[in-house]
Amino acid sequence: MFALRFPSLAADRVFDAIARHFAQLDGQVPYHWRTEVDPILRAKLPTSMLPRISTTSALAACAVVLDLNVGAGLASSPKDWAAALVRSSDDASGQWRQRLMAYLLALALAKPEPGSELLFERAFEPVHADIAVSRLPHDAFDILAPYLPKLYWWQQWDTCLRLRTAVAEAYANNELNPQSFHRLTRDPTLFGELVDRVWYARHGRRFLEQLRHS
């Protein structure tokens, strides 16, 4: 009855409760509430909800309510997600945080554009680290898989290499900020491996020149 009479308010409260659960501040949201407000909430996501988000747990709730669907998330541009991320305190943890990082990285890879760089900067290194030790949840990896390039058959098994290639190509071929590229990792070995993949990008040489002067 409450959801019927006050649909928007009910959806907001359920969304906030999901975010609190992801921040480990509260218990699971009862199934019947989720079922009742799900159509209302989906109609508000992501466009109407991103401006009110101020925590990564709320960003994770946004991604999960959208069923980790990248196409649905792109109803708002990656720049809008980056704007929400930059003002958000990082309170998501565990697998919910892993899913969020994979989702944000997939959004950035699906539509790399100037202004989306923060998504790469925050998500690349933790996702790469999780993949390297087979720690990324299967559904989180499934989000990324469509955006990882196919390499030579003897390289195809190396998912970390494919991820580095995808990120390097996104920066080199889409006029992303070369200074942001420097912020992708503090690990000099990993940074060198990223630079190596830039060589193979369509506009790699031009981007490498920009890197030298950034």
C-alpha cells in the first residue's frame, strides 16, 4: 500500500536500505519490498539516482538493481558515473565492491570518452589484481568479458593481458587524458606492461608521444 501511494519515496527508501546493506551497516532488505518497488526503482535508475549518490555502496546498489547490465547503465554517460564516483566516500566492501569496480570499468570500456577517466583510475588496478589471483566473482567477470579484445590464440588465455590491452586501446584511440594514464597504477612493472600494450593500439605512437610530455 505504501509503495502504491508513495512510489517514489518508497523506491528511494528501499534503495538507501540496499546501499546500507552493501556498506555492512544493516541487514538484507526484505524480498517483498524489493519485488514491490523494483519497477519503480528501475525507472529512476540511473539518471534520477546518480545525482543523489554520495557513497560507493549506493553506486554498487545502483549497479546491482540494474542487474549489472552495462547497456542499462549507459542511459547515463560514463562521465555522469565518474561525477558520482568523485564525490562518493568509499564504504563498499567485499564482493559488492568487486562487482562495482568491474561494472564501472565495463562502463568506461564500453564508451571511453573524455571525462570518464576516473572510472579507469579507480577500477583498473583492483580489478586487474583480482583477475590475476582468480578472486573476481564470476558474475563480475562476465560484465567485463564482452569488452576484452581477442588476441592471438597463444595469448587469449591471459585475461590480465587482455584487460591491459583493452584499457591501453581505450586511452590511445579515444583521446583520453595521458596524465590520467599515469594514475592507473603506482606499480612500475604494471605501468610498463600497460605502456607496452599502447604500442599495439591504432593510435598508439601518437599517444606515447603525449605520454612523454605529460
